[in-house]
Amino acid sequence: MNWIKENVVRDESGMGVVEIILIIVVLISLVLIFQEQIEALVATIFEKMVGNAGKVH
């Protein structure tokens, strides 16, 4: 029983890598799903920035 506690329960090597890979996969999936909406939002933001650029002194 002591061996299980020392080697199985406390062994967390690789957990960080798996979590990071899952987060990246989720983020890429969200970008692919909402790609059109993201592009429209960015285009709108840049249009407003360019349109209001002359008003900044």
C-alpha cells in the first residue's frame, strides 16, 4: 500500500504537458468554430481605429 502512495498517487509527471495540449486544442477549436465572427469583429475594430485616427491630436 505504501508503494502505491509513493509511486502512483504522487507521480504527476507529464500532467502539465497534457493539460497544456488540451487547452491548446480547445482554443484552436474555438477559433475555427468562430472564425467568421472573429474576423468581422477585428475588421470592425480596425475600421473604427482608422476612422477615428484623424480625431486624435
